[in-house]
Amino acid sequence: MTVRAIVLGIAGAVFIPTVGYFSDHVAHLNRFVAGQFPIMTYGPLVLVVLFINPLIGRFRPGWRLRRAELAVVIMGGLIGASLANNGLLRYFTRLLVMPIQMNETEPGWKEAGVLDDVPDVLLANRGQYDETLTLGFINGMGTESKPIGLADVPWHMWSESLLVWGVLILLFALASICVALIVHPQWSRRELLRYPIAEFARALMGSSESGDARPVYRRPGFVTGATALFLYHVINGCYEWWPDYTVRIPLRFDFTAMRELLPWFDYGWSHAIYYPAIWPTAVALAFFLAKDVTFSVGISQPLATALGAALVTTGVITPGGNFITGNAFHWQRAASCLALVLMLLYFGRHYYRRVAVCALTFRPAPDDTESSAIAACRILFLCLAVLVAVLVFVVDLDWPLALAFVAMVLVAYVCVARITAELGIFYVQIIWYPVAILLAALGAAALGPAALVTLAILSTIFVAQPEEALMPFVVQGLKIAEGAKRMTGRIGAYSVLAFALALIAAVPFALWVDYNYGGTRTSPHDAYGQPRLPFSEVHNAKLRLAATDQLESSHSMAPLQRFREMRPKREFVWATATGLGLVFLTYIARLRWAWWPIHPVIFLVWDTWAASIFFYSFLFAWFIQVAVSNFGTAAAYGKARDFMIGVIAGELMGGMLWIIVGWMYYYGSGQAPPYYNIFPY
């Protein structure tokens, strides 16, 4: 790890969430980060490998970034990507201030005391209304020609809540990095997972195994794929800018008129079945996977739609629900995530036991156990203890609920990281909140309004969009850096430093942007819908409890008494049992029968927006895999692989082109350019 690599990596970690926040919420340009394949991390990598490094090499060969240095820089960019957009900043500032304004305008909130149950430290200004705090945030206090200064932001109203949230965010980040350092050796070297996203980066940097001595970017297949996709995005991008003078090459098709033929086939994301779309990067990454994985993801959404429609029609499940209350598929996916983690612990039980024993007893590390994993395990135990203590003594959450919340957050992070490492689905959604699980398991009376609103806020911040959580990014970075001497432990420490510096820079910058331009310039869902949801559900719960004379008793229960008074929903019990059983049985079938075609991941990702968007791409990739394996040779597979890597590189270059053009247009005109993105968000 050289000094210049560390500096460049930290610069990327700071740049992506800060400038990306301005891009997303003010300029409304193409997103820097969307899912586990951030264009502003991997796009510059393509430019460096294909153009910048060769150009520098002509004049100053020693100045070229080496592979180990590129790995450090990429890790910095991935760390920053975990804070941008869905990782944290999409909802963070709005959730801390918008409910205070809504409490003044929403009917019945003040009478019901909706904010009375919220721990003061979780909201700005301890939840007290102030015009500068709320209206300044909503409307903005600056103009395009005269922005406000940093001192004009009401920091004194934010300092206490930012301190508490900063501690929680850093503790969860440290825990995520530690878990990634522990599981990565098992996943990469023992289970030999494919890491498709990291494999793309490693192949581009020249570290991937191949029989061809030439760099991948000099092979005909790569050049063909990269050129074709770059030109595709040039043509389609021009169409978005000048539709009257250019044409578009379609990869999306509209067959929604066919919905009338199957009126009963209408559940969840069923509309996506009639709107097929092929996303080239999704196809290319899926090509590196096992065929059973590609097939399983490909059939996930049609199967979920058919099953959901049948269950709703027969009255087995109730449609509706939201992130806070949950529904049958939310509970099932949560149980399936738990089952996946239990199976992973079982498969790696010998390794994880050695790590835990050495961490607790301070025995020397065996030859087959990494010292960095043992050190990470010790830090993890300490971190989790402090995290639970902060939730109990500062946030005022009952200790059993604090333990359950921390455990469920880590389960969600591990599952998304595993899906990213094993399957390469670069935009994966599992969509379940810990608060929805606890509410369905305990019931509103046993959980209580205070715990309900606290868990709802915590869930929104930490689990709203776990596809951009820190741990999956760290796992990618560790794989990319694999092979460099003594890199794992040092890159773990570097990740903690990069995250802390990025957090310290990104949150204050986001607040300045909000108070300068207005924090509601984003979508109505982000500005109003998501911040309102936790408190609206608490309002409804309090009204129901008051109507049944349970409100007072729900406030006064002791921690363990809440579990003795639990009244789980019948539908929740069946959904949970189904989620556990589906994953366990599928894993057993895969171990017993080599021909078994279904991978357990289907039960973690189905009935989500991401699955509905990408399932056609995975089916298309599966057809390509079958054709190449059945009718092609080893040489044909190698050429197809080079072509797919080129497809990804071409997409990234096309995306970078329109990001640069968009920024130039915005700063030249002050207006948002036509929106063109290479991915569906």
C-alpha cells in the first residue's frame, strides 16, 4: 500500500458521497452509485487501465498505477459508495428533520403524541420545532448566485443527534468490516465463490487466470464487446438529448396489452413480466455464474407472481402491507435470510470455530487460519457489545430488542454480501425491516409505541436499502486485493479510516446542500413518503391500542415481559416456517442431487423490484450459457468470456461519457440535462 494509492483511495471515498449527493438531489444527474456496481468506482478503473496507464507509460513508466495500488484505490471508491444514495444519505437528513415539520401539519399527530415516544437524540433539535431548522431545510436559505456559508447551517440544533447517529453508523461500519474480514477467507479460498463483479475488475487489471498471455483488453472479443456497447450508449444517449434527429436501439419492449388476457395473474411486480428488458451488464455478469444460479434468478419473479396471485386469490395471504408492518413475502424473505446464514455457519463451522476460539483464548493462529480474521473477530465482539450498550443506554431501547435488531441487521448485511460474492447480482434487494419482523412476532401491544418508532427509524437508516450497505462493498474489495502480500489486514484498517473520513465529510456537506438548495428537491417519496412512514404507523398503532385499552400497559412492560406477552400473527408464523423450510430443503436437494436446478437465492430475492427488473436478463444469460456449454468448445467459452468483460467495460465507458456531458451541461446552463443512465435507476 503506497502513499499515493491511499491518498487517491481516500479522495475517492470522500468524492463519491459528497459530489454524488449534489448530483442526485440538486443537479439530478446520472447517479454515481446504484447498487453493488457503482459506475464512479468501476468506470474510472476502465479509463485508467485502457487509456491513462498506457498514456503515462509512454512518458513516465514508473508513474503508472500498479495492480495492488489500483486495488487500494478501488476499495476507497467502494467505501465511499456505501455512504452515497441508498447506503445512507438518501434518507438520513430528511428522517431526522421532516417529522418535526410534519408534526405541525399532520392531523392528529400532536394529539396522539407521536413524537413523544421518539428518543430525543434520534431527531434534530431533540424533536423540538424551530422555523430555521425545518423551513430552512425544506425551502433552502441560499440562491444559485449567493449560496450560504457553512456557518449559516444551524449546527447547534443538529450536533447532538449527529453525534449519536455518527457513533451508531461507525459501530455498524466497523462490525461490517470485521465480519467481511472473517468470512472472506472462507468464501474465497475454501468455498471458492466466483465473485463475478470482482472478477471483472481483476480480469481488467490482468490478475485473472487465463490461457491467453495478452491482457484481456487487447483480445478481439473484448474489443468487439466494448466497442458495440459504447456505440450503443452513444446512439441511445443522443436520442435522449435530440429525439427529433436521432434513433434509439431498443432493448426494452412493451407487451402490457397482454395483461388483459390473464387478469388473475396480477400480483406485486407482475407488470414487469409484460415489459421485458435486457440489461447488458446484468447479462454479462450472470454469464460467469453457475447455470442453476442464473436459471433460479431468471424464474424468480414469474414464480413469485404466480404464487402470490394464487395465495391472494385463495385467501391464504393478505395483500398490502408496507416496510414497517410487513407482509407475507417480507417475513418469508427474512426467514430465508436467517436460514441462509445458518447454512453458511454450518458449512464453515470448523473454520469459524477456530477463529472464535483463537480470538477468545488468544491462542496462536493455526497455519490454516488467517491472523487478520482472528483480530477482526476480537474487535467484532467488542464492537457489538458497545453497539448494544449505546442502543440500550443512549437510545433507550430494551436490551432484548437491541440484541435482536443488531443481529437482524448483520444477517441482512451478510446475505447481501453473500449474494454479491456468489451470484454477482449487482442490484439485489431483500426488502424486509427488523421492525416489521418484531412487530409481527410480538404484536403492537407487546412491542409498544416507543420501541416501534425507535426500531422503525433505525431500520429505515440501516436496512432500508442494504444492497448498498458497506459489507458487500468490502467483500468485493478484499477479493480484488487478493494476492497482494499482507494486504488483508492492512486493507481492513485502511477501510475503517476511509469510511470515517468519508462520513465526516459527507454528512456535513449533505446538510449544507440541503440548507442551501432545499432538502425536498428530491423525489416526493424520499422527501416526504419515507420520513412520514414510521411515524404514521406509530400514530395508527397508538390509536388501535388506545381503542382496546392497551396503550398504557404497552408503555410499562419490562423488557422480558414483552416476549412473554407476544402474540405473533398466524400469517407471520406460516411465512417464517415457509422461508426457513424452503432454503433448508433446497440446500439439502443441491447437496444430494447434482441435477437439482434451483438455488436457494431465489427465496431471498423474489417479489422485489430488482428481481422484476433483471429476471429477463438472467434468463437470456442462461440461454447463452446453455448454448456455449452444449455447442461450444473451451476456446469458444474463453472468447465469450472476453466479450462479456468487454460488454461491461463498454457500458461503463458509455455511462461515464454521459455523466461528463451532463455535468458540463449543468455547469454551463444551470439546468438539469436529459436523464440517461446505463442502469435502470
